[in-house]
Amino acid sequence: MAELTQDGRKIGDILLEVKNITLAFGGVKALTNISFDIKEGEIRAIIGPNGAGKSSMLNVISGFYHPQQGEVWFRGQKRGPMRPYEVARQGIARTFQNIALFKGMSTLDNLMTGRITQMHTNILWQALWKGPAEREEIAHREKVERIIDFLGIQAIRKTPVGRLPYGLQKRVELGRALAAEAKLLLLDEPMAGMNLEEKEDMCRFILDVNEEFGTTIALIEHDMGVVMDLSDRVVVLDYGKKLADGTPNEVRNDPAVIEAYLGVGH
């Protein structure tokens, strides 16, 4: 019997598919006819040289950009044009290449903002903090506290994130994305700017999120050692076009990928 996700879907089923995506800014094409899928339960890497279109693709998936051509399918349904908050409500969360936290707010409060898509009481109840709103916030805080324990950041739960070192801010941003209880988590260069120890910690958390939370992950990362160790499958972009797609071993040995990254002489 096939292994199931927490919401009853089969591991290995296609969770998200992009079909023939073309995105242009004026006369410049950022993406040209890109197609690939992301399967339930996997860690899917999107790699390529600078300017390859990787972040543009994440922005299409998360609703920040709307392509001129192509389709996005999520959980078996074709998706029309959506704003980022609508995509988030569908079950897609993301982190950013440049940290996008509320620097004056505490770690706890930043994580609580990740629960916004899960809040259902109206604004009046929330303002009064009575009845359903009080019960709902208590439940949200319990979930956030579990994420704080999971990430080992209890000591900084009340610290304004602007005072935290870079590596911890990256961990808080991951926690905020986890708080949304997403089906698909998009990580845009989660290791950027980290030292070796911080990278090792982040790798461990990504693997644990995938295995313990059952979260499907798509990540952009320049560290090829990290990509090859973490990923189930890798799609390679170059100048806005798909160059290769396959297992880490297949991609590592693809002549076109070797040429794009290292040059023919290597």
C-alpha cells in the first residue's frame, strides 16, 4: 500500500506542476517555456548560474509574478492568476533570498505572523480578544511554541529579531514559514551567507521538516554539495531555459550542466 501524506494524498503523486511557463519583463525573457513538477514528499532543488531565472520561477509559483504564457497546477487543479496571500491560503509558503522579517518584533511575534492564513475569527473578536478569538490565539501560540522547540530557539523567543545574528534570523524565517502549515515550502537560498556550522544546522532542519512534518520542499541553492546531499530531484535552469532535470547523480554527470557551470575545458 502506498504511503500517504497527512491529508491523505499518496507520496510521489504530483503536488505542483508548471507547464510551459514564459515570463518576460518588457523585451527581456526571464523564463522561456519552462515545465517541471514537484512530487508529494520530496525535496526538489532548482539550480543554475546567477540570472538563470530561479527566483523568478519561485515568484511565479508563489503568486508574486504572473507569467505571460503557461499554467500552474496545484494539487490536481489548474490555478488562475492569484495574489500571494491567496497562494498562501492554498498551502504554499516561502522564505526569501533577502531576509524579510519584522526586525523590531520578537521571534515569537514573527512566528505568529505566519499563522495569519490559519486565523478564522473576524477582526471584531480579535480586537476584543474574547471568546473564539482568545481560544484561537491560544491554539496558534501552542503550535508556534512547538516550532520554537523544534528549531531550538527557546532562548531567543522574546528577542527582537533585528538583534539576532544572521544565521538565527534565517532560522526564524524558516520557523515563520513552518507556522503557515504549508503543503509546499519554497526556500530561496536558505544557506546564503552562512558559515559551515550554520549550513550544517540548516541542512538538518530542512531534512527534519521534510521527514517529521511531511512537508514537500522546493529550494534554490548555490552550494552544490548541499544540493546533491539534500535533494531527491534537481531541475537546472540557464538563461531562463530548462537545461536538465533528473536525480542529483544524473544532473551531476550531464554534459550540458558541466559546461554551464564549469566550461567545456573542465
